[in-house]
Amino acid sequence: MSYYNIYLKYKDFDFEKIFHNISPQEVETAIETERQSESQFLALLSPAAENYLEDMAQKAHGLTLRHFGRTIQLYTPMYLSNYCENQCAYCGFNSRNDVARKKLSLEEVEKEAIFISSTGLRHILILTGESLEKSPLEYIKDCVRVLKKYFSSISIEIYALTESEYAQIAAEGVDGLTLYQETYDEVIYDMVHKRGPKKDYLFRLDAPERAAKNSIRNVNIGVLLGLNDWRREIFFMGLHAKYLQDKFYDVEIGASIPRIKPHLGDFKISSDISDKNITQIVTALRIFLPRLGITISTRESPELRENLLPLGITRMSAGSSTKVGGHTIEFHEGLNPSQFEISDTRNVEEIKAMLAAKGYQPVLKDWMQL
């Protein structure tokens, strides 16, 4: 069975009416319950729950301490290539954007690896645009062979793969996948993914499951907040994460909640997301899924990232760059475009110091490939 079958169960729900009719008493019951139902997850996401954020925060904090302690895993992204065949309306790497394109050589990959590993980080997330011509699977494998000399955990955020391809990349040393559905609404998905391989909604939707079946031990999903009503999107993402947790008990399931940030192009967000909304999302996810890993992006401000730490965050990036080779390669202005703007520009040492000051242990390595 695919998660799509669960999605279809709720696809035509009148979410606006459902959220509007949720009472304060239903929110209170959802907070007090030990294991929340899907309808109680809806209650935690409802407008009525906004008046209970303090209660939700206290419960989310307790659950986070119970399941994760005072630890935060640190990683950084490494962009390998910005060549892309997709026309995603919200992305700076959109194939129609007139930007300089760059793909790292293996020598440049190693230079990036040496620099990043010198900070102490041993978890790396590698990213590419979606171009099978410029960044084929063999290129990704070659990069992984270089990177595994320096990192104990390598995650990918690339185009969706087949089961066989996930098995191949896992055999090379990849143990993690980050892949955002962006939006679960099929109509909006088709509208913002105008052309390219990413336009295939179902192939992308089932990719996390294909990865989990084929030796990827850490699977991270997400939506891009701002494309659609956030309450509806987080509900579907939460159900997707629960589906994966229930089906793959030996795989660590996580979620990210990035907001659309300024980028090259003229796409305008359709749904505003406030910091208060983000707080409700994090606490609702933690209460509904106590074992879920939750990543907070450098898209968010330093202040918000720090304020969310006690409420459910388990993983955050440090020393981030969204430019190809951005850790070591300097370009003249405009010749190395970012995928999007970041708000938290602190380096690894600064993030470590902040975490220590708040009583958290920064985890730079928690996995060893044998």
C-alpha cells in the first residue's frame, strides 16, 4: 500500500469547515491524551489551539526531553550542482532562470569536504538540482566515495530515485534521504511544478518509502510552507510521517518545515506563515509523533531557531551555504547564485556555543559506517 491511499481518504475533506468547528474542549482533550488520533492531530493544528500554545509547548518540551534528551544533531549542506531540468516556480535553480550554472569536480568536492570536516562536523547533506544529464547517479556515487573519507553519515537531497537506485546509493555509503513533497495538494503541485521530472507527483510521493525499503536508515520529509494552507499541509505531512514510522520501525523518520524565502524569480507566496504558526506546527508535530525528528532550517532567524529548541527541535544546520561550492569557492557577485536566502548565518562554533549556553549538547557525530 502507498501513502497515497491514506491521502485519498482525506483529499476532499472540507478542512476549512473542520478546523473552524473544532472546540476548545477538543483541543484540551488532544493535549491531555497519551496517544493522539488523527482527529486530535487536527485539533492541535486548529485555530482554537492557538489559545493553548503554552500548554502545547509544555507537553512538547516534556516529550522531547523524554525521547531525545538535551541533544541537537548538527549538519551542514553541500551543494554539488545547480543544473536543473525542472521549472519549479518557487526555486532559484529553476531551469528558466538566467543564472550561472556550476557543477563541482571531484577535486572541488574534496576541497569542500576537507573544509567542512575541519569544523568537526561528521554529518553532511549533499544537494543537486534535478538534472540527470549533469548530475547522473554515477556522479553522485563518485562524490559519495570522496565524502565518506571525511564523514560518517552522508544524506542526499537530490531527485527521486527508483528502488534499485536507492539500493545502489546506499551500498556506496549513503544512509540518509531528505526529500520534500513541497505540497500534498495535487492541483497546486501540478501548478507550481510547470515542467520537468519533478512534475510526477506520485513518483515523488512514494520515494521516501522506496528509500526506506532499500537500506536508507534516516528518511526526512517535508513541505514548503507558503505554497498552500499550512494547517492542511502539515496534517498530510504528519500522516505521511506516521505512515512511514508504522511501516519502517527500524528507520529514523524526520520532518522539516521550511518557509519560502526570497530567491531569484518572481514567485509570490500564497499563504503567509507567522512565527506563531511555526511554533504551533512544531509543538503539534511533537505531541502527535513523539519520536519524530524535527529539523529547523537556516531559512529561519537565529531568534526563532533558539526559541523553538525546547519545543521539539532535534536537528539543525550550521555554517550553511546554498551556493554550489559555497564553503570554499568565491565568485564575483552574481556568478554563484543561491537557491534561496538564509537568515541564520552563524558558523559551527557559534552554533555550538549557543547550544552549550542553553544547556544542550551539540552532536557532531552519532553514526559510524562499518
